[in-house]
Amino acid sequence: MRKRELDFFRKLLTRRLEELLMEAERAKYQVKETDQPSSDPMELASNEFDRDFLLRLRDRERKLMIKIKAALERIEDGTFGTCEECGDKISEKRLHARPMATLCIECKHEQEASEKRIEYEESRERPRLWAHM
């Protein structure tokens, strides 16, 4: 990949990482706001729901930050844009849609199909709880 393209993706990923870090700072205060004590059971339930939602969101953002940092490392070590599975180039179209992609579209489709087969096989092995009704 050319230097100009790598610079584009480096800036894009760095900007997204900075946005996520700023969102993380805001989320800290939002979680603290939902921790306010209350005697109303409905308000307590609502606060707990909000808090759980924010924590799940933070966890997703944390995982995304890890992927972004890994993509930035691949830019630095020269492996950015190369499929980790087959070694082919990942299309620029895919990288524009998902700059932290590690698999080309063909390998990604194959991975997803494999996951679906495994999920299907596991679901057939699970006992059916309501089969006798």
C-alpha cells in the first residue's frame, strides 16, 4: 500500500481512537450519575438498566479500541491491508468500510459460514426443553 493511503488510514484510525477515548471520559460521569441512591423501585430499576447499558457499551468500545490500536500497529509494521488468513491484499473498498479489518472479504465470508455451521451443529445437539409439549 502506498504511503499516502497508509497516512489516510493512520489519520482515520487515530481520529476514531481519540473520539472513543473522549466518549469513555463522558461515560464515566454518566455511570456515576446512574449510581445516585433512590427509594423509588422504578427509578432504581431504570438506573440499573441505564448503568448496565452504559457498561456494555463501554465494553464494546474498549474492544473496538483494541482493534484500532492493532490496526495502527499493522500500519507501522507494514502488514496493514494484508489478510491474516490467506496473505492476499484486503481491498481498499473493504478497508474504507472497516479500516481495522484483518481478513479479506472472501476469508471473512468463509469464517462467518464456518461459524454458522458450528452454531447450527451445536443447536442440533442441545436438548429441546419443550419437545414433549
